[in-house]
Amino acid sequence: METASTQVDERTLAAGTTARFLLLAALLLMSSCLMLLYLFITLTAYDAVGCSLAAGVDLSRDSVHEVVVKRGLQWEAYFSCMTRHAAPPPWWLPVAWLTLLAVLTTALFRMLPWWKSRRTVPLAKMDPDGEVRAALEQLVARAGLTRTPRFVVDPAKLSPQAVVYGRNRRPVVRLNAGLLLSRNRDPRVFEAVVLHELGHVHYRDITITYLTIALWRVYALVALPPFLVWAGTRLYRSAESLSGAVEDPMVTRGLLLTVVMTAFVYLARADVLRHREFYADLAAVRWGADREVWSRQARAERRRAVRDLLSLHPGPAERRTALVNPEVLFGPRPLPLVLTGAAAMVFSTQVIQALTVYVQLSRWVQYAGAAVAAALVVGVAGVALWRAVVHAVLTGHRVPSGLRAGTWLGLGMVLGGVITGQGTAITVWVPDRPVFLLLVLLTAVVFACWTTRCAVLWVSVWRGRTLRPVLALSLTAATLALATWFSWWQALGVALVSGMTFDLAGTRDILATNYLGRTSDSPPLATVDRLHAGWHLAIDNLAGPPLALISVIGLWAVLLLAWLVRPAGGAAWARAAADSPAETVVGTPLPPLRKVLLPALLGGAVAWAAVAAVAAYLHVRIATEVSATRFFTVHLTLTVLSVVAGATIASAVACAWTRTHRLPVALVSGQVAVLLGLAGVYLRAALDGCAGVISIDRTTCGWNPWPVQPTFTFFVTPSIVLGLVASTTVAAVLAALPRTTRHQATRGMFVRRTVVTALCLTALGLGVTRAVALSPQAATMPTASALQREARQWLDDATPSRPPTPDVLALQIDAWADLGGDDLMNRFYRNRRHAFAAVTAYVDSGQRGVTGLGDVRPLCTDISEMAKDAVRYFRVPDPETHIVWQQFVVQAWRASQTCTKALDEQNYVDFNTSMRGLTEAGTTGDRVDDRLDALLEAGR
């Protein structure tokens, strides 16, 4: 194998500066929006908190789980309360705020060149004989620039330095007078400094640089100070009141988050400005600058770690190291990874949750928000990992595993989740179950390892002139997968961190009812029930977005596509990157496809045998099993585990046999085994009744295909997801096996490409089928009542809640009454009073019967509507009072129904009964009033 020189063109793939700038812009945008968001929320804090108090939430003591349960089980009332009493800000206000920041940034960006030129003079004034101009033009020609930048001189600066500013299309190079004076004394310094600045012109990073400066200054001088002043004033003036007691924690958290985000912004800004200097240095050396200039600077100056981190320029020693070995430009750096992870988690948490405070979001909109966070991670970390792999392969260095980079990225994501309060109430800083944050770290590590192994795979086979097509393919797959994970984390992961519990027995019963078509018989909860209900809760949330299954399939289909490439000849992209005319063969050849698919066939056969064994067991058990629900759970659990077992065996055999590209081989072999196993499951079920001892619930032979929805819900999606997890675990466990490197044979390309294409199309067909089935529901905005029904299905309300203290209960009762409870009771009493007055006047006039009481009917109808509204309203925070309240509502509804029916039927006896019912309801309502007054008095 011929290996290129260790000097690799730093321009291979994307440089990374643009990605870092986008990270900075994202951090600035999020921080500015979050400051505005906290301002809006706290300005409406009393009303919003009142809705929580009316729902029975104890903001001082309730855990996140208790808050979610109390709000979720009464979501219709809570959302209605928020809509009326904590309305969102006018749409134009945040738009105007962001527009103002954008206008100021643009204005400052355009003003910076003028400011830097204010003390300069044209070069001709300092160079009357044109000698310096001629030298500069020679350097411009050496750099290969098509247009000479404008050169000016700052006569007041005596240091031998220069700076370039302006815009990419109109660059200006400002030479210090000291640099001109040093030209004759040390021409090497003059050449190095000028070529360095021309390197910035060549790489067209001037616009990004000064946009970065303008963004930071507008943020620091315009966006940040008003929020800090407002937050400090708010905290200083807060008193011992409901508003102050609730706003203080919100303002404090917002202040802390803003400080942390500002630190992130500063570090990201410094990283952007430092990173560009390496490229300019390398360009200068490539054009003939003397490396010794940087070596002298490194020997002359000592830097400290903290100063290097905060500095806008890299230290001389770091710059000298990058010139000798530019690995710093290719390896993923800890700081950008931490910042990227934190920014992605802040966005997915704060921005999306901020929107859901005011509006209901469809699945598509939620997934789009998760995709933005995923794209941020992939755009920075994914590209950096690819560049690290390319550099390692071309230089013959050890290819990074992705473990270290994934750990840094995961720590950033954990940090972002903690500072945004994931899984915590507003007054709590540590989640109830922080151990589940390890899932975030694990996800980041898996992402980094998958991206690294995918890059190694494609770098080994790709022969095109550029890696950009396969880079885009792999990063698209990674973005979809991460978007699915971010969506899952917000739906379920945060709930696990917060300590939320789920009703596994209820989940099992709902699944059994949906599958069997009849009500579950609710047997005692067994281990198999916990296993099936648990993985269904996890996978159902993961596979909820329409593109979720496609994203999971894409993780291995993108790898399988590498076997479509004919392994012949050198890599054109490698020759260009290494600047070598020789044919360059890079990477580790792929193993023969048969070594991947034969284990998959073995795994498929194992899955078929296991499915048949499970069916035979159930064939015997069905005669003695008394619980249809238990039979359903055992059937589905053992069937899915049979398929996953086949995938595990296939992955293990393939890894042990091939010993190269273990993660791609394990994923592909395992998932092909899953497809084969699912085919066996479907055929057995469709032909149930034809196979004798492996028939389960049919006695007649015939073709009976399953419906699409239950097939995916109970078999396809769990098998694919669990199979992927099993294959990844196998690859990690077997990573210590010795590796071998053998070239694969090139014969049989037609057959190989046919098989690969068929497998990819089959898998993607499953994903597309699932996406089409879920798309209509995902595009629908969920109603508050639908979300409440879903919450009552899945949330466990059995967790005991500590009774509130008398003063908190008084606040809850007061909020319950003020935000709607009093209105409901007043409606009843007002309508009842008018009805009694009308009946009294009717009787006093000497009339009999109910013929002339038509005016009473609307009053009875409104009482009936009041009762329905009361059912949709919050429960009374005090349980004992709520029982009396329910009696009042039922009595009022029954009396109103009897009233309207009696008037319609002209039934005088029933009408009198309804009036007595209204009297009885009024008495019960008085009891409610008395209890509420007593609770309010006790809390004062």
C-alpha cells in the first residue's frame, strides 16, 4: 500500500470555520431569544403561576413528575387557562427585537472598516519610490490572488504586524509602519506577515471574521445589558408576595442561563477567530514564508492555558505546532464539541418548550425543531470527525475511535441539559434521576463512533475526485438519526430524568385492548409484561415521528451502500489531498459481501427456528391460558426477542469472521437478519392455520395478511430498533478482537450490486410505508382534549403527593376561584335566581302548568352548559372539597336536564322536581363556598 506524505492539504473537505461561525450565530440567536423569553414569561408570571396553582401544583415542593401529572391530567383546563390568563406576547415584538439586532449588526459590520481606516494613509505616501508596492505585488502574485487588495499604512503603529479587514470582495490590508521599517532589516518577517494576511484573503474569511466581531459587540452592548438591568431590578424589588416568590426563581435561572450562554458565546467567538489563523499560517508557508519566523515567536513568548483559551489568537507555540503537523486543523477539538453539544441541547429544550407554552405543535414541527439541533451537532462535530479520519488515513496515523470526541460532545449536551433545567422544577437545580443523563453521554459517544466508522468505510472505497458526496450522504443519515433521538429525548428522556413513573399495567392493557379488539382482562403484572410495556413506551416515543424508522434504517443502509463501489484503482480525492501524482490507495479494504450476508442468513435461520419454537409453545399454551392479555404479551415479547436473537448471532459471527470494519459489518449483518426474521414472522402469521403445531389462533388454512399498523407497532419497529441496539453492543464487545487486512475480490459486481440494491430498497420500503401511515396524524395539531386523553392513558397518577401547607393550599384555592371557579358558581346562582323569579312571577299571576315558562328554558340550558364547563375545569385543589364540588355539578346537571325535558314535554310534575333539584344543588354549592372560605381563612 502506498501512503501519501504526512503533509495533507488543509483544504480537504470543509475547513470548519464556517461551521464554527454558524455555531456562534446559533448561540447568539438562542441567548438573545432566551433573554426575551424570560422577560415575557416573568412579565406574565402571576397569571401563568395562577393556572398551575389552580391545577393543584405546589411550586415550592412538587417534583417535575408531580407537576407534569397534575397539569397533564387536567390539560384541557390548564391550556384554556394559559390561553386566557397568560397569553403569548404580540408576534411582532420578538420579530422587531431580532430585526433590531440584525440591523445594528449589519450597521456595525459596515462601519468597522471605516473605523479601522480612520488613522491610515495610502501606501503611496509612505512608499514614494514604489519599492514596497513592487514587493507586495510579487507576494500577491506568489499567493495566486486574481485581484490585488488595497494596501494602507498606519504610521502610528510601530510593531511589525499587519491586519486585513473589510469584506471578502473588498479586502484592505493595513500595514503597520513598524512592518515597513523591518522590511530591510528582516525581510523574512515582512514576507511572513504579508503572506499571512493574504492567506485570509485567499480563504475568504474576512467577512466571517468581522461579522463575528459585530455579532459579539451588538450582543454585549445591546442585547445583554437591558436584561441584566431588568433582572437585577426585579430581584432587588421583589417582596414577600406570590408574584415575587415565583418570579425570583425564574429570574435567577434565567440570569444563570444567560451568564453561561454569554460565556459560551465568548468562547465560540474566540474559537472562530483563532481557527482562521492556522489556515492563514499554512497558506503563508505554502507560498514560501519561513517557518523560523513562527519558531522565533514561540521561543520568545510564553502563554498560559486560560489565556490561550480566552485569547482571540492562538499562541505562538500552537501555531508553530500546526505548521509542522497540521493535525490541529483536522482533529475534533474539545471546546467546539462541548459548545456544540450545549448549544444543541439548549435549543432543543428551551426554544421548543417555549413555543409549546403558547401553542400546540404538530409532530412535524417538533421534528423540524429537533432536526435543527441535530444539524448543529452534525455540522460541527460530524465534519470534524470526518476530517480527523481523512487526515489519519492519509498520514498513516491511528484512526480515532470517536470515543474521546463523543465524550466531549456528550458532556456538552449534559451541561446544556442541566443548565436549562431538564427534568427539574423551576426551584430545583438537580433532577431526581440524574443517572439517566448517562443516556445523553452514551448517545453522543455512539454518534461519534458511528460517524468515525462510516467515514473510515467510505474513505476506503470512494474513488471520486472529492469526498463531498459521501460526506453529505453520511451526515444526512446522522442528522435524521439525531433528530429522532432529540425528539425522543424531549418526549421521554426528560421525563425519565425528572423521576416520572409510568403505569406499566395500564400500558399493557391498552396495548392488549388495541391488539385483541376487546377489553383487557388485566392479569397481575408479570416480568414479561414489564419488559414488553417498557420497551413499547421507549420505542413508541422513538418511532413516533414519521421519519423515525427511515432514520434508523439509514444508519445501516448508508453503510451497506459502500459495497456498491468497485474496489479498483487509486483514490482521486486522496491524490488531490496529498498533492501527489502517484496512485494512492488508502484505508482498509472492505470484506467480501458474502462474509456479511452469510452470517445474516444464519441469523435469519435462527430467527425462523426461534419463531417456530415460540409458536409451537403457544400452540400448546393457548388451550390452558386463561388470560388473553397474558397470552398476547408472551406472544409478542417472545416473537420480537426471537428476531433480535437472530440479529445478535448474525452480528457476532460477522464480526468474528471479517475482523475489519466491525461496526458497519455488525449493523448490516444484524439488520439483514432482522429483515429475514420479520419475513418469517409475517409468513407464519399470514399462513396461521396451515402449519399444524406452529399455528396459534386459527384452525382454517388460508392467506390472512396482517394490517399494516399493528404489524409495524408490535413487530417491525421493535425488532429493527432492538436489533440495532444489539448489533451495536456486539460490535463494541468484540472490538478487542485482532484485526486483519485483506483485499476483497472484485468479481461478481453485478450480483453484489443487485443484492445490495434489493436490501436497501426493501428496508427503505418499510420506512416509507411507516412514514406514509404516520404523516396525516403527524401533520395534525393535537387538541387540548386529545392530549389530556393521552395523558390519562399513559401517566401514572398513583404517586402519592405531599399535602400542601395551609398557606399554599389557600393560594391554590384562591387561584382556582379567581380563574374560573367563582364564575362557574356565579353562573349557576344567577341562572337559578332568574329561573326562580320567573316561576314565582308566573305562579303569582295565577297561571298553571308550564306553558308560559318558555323564558326558563334558556336558563336551564345555561346551567347544563355550566355543568359541562365545570367538568372540563380544574379539580378543586382540596380533595374533600372536590367531592362536594362533584356532587354540586352532578346535581346541577341533572336538575337542568330534567328542567329542559319537562318544558319540552309540558310536564308540570317533572318541572317541579327540577326546581327542587336546583334548590338542592344550591345548598350543595353553599357547602362548597363554606369549605373554600374556611380553607382561605386557615391559610391567612
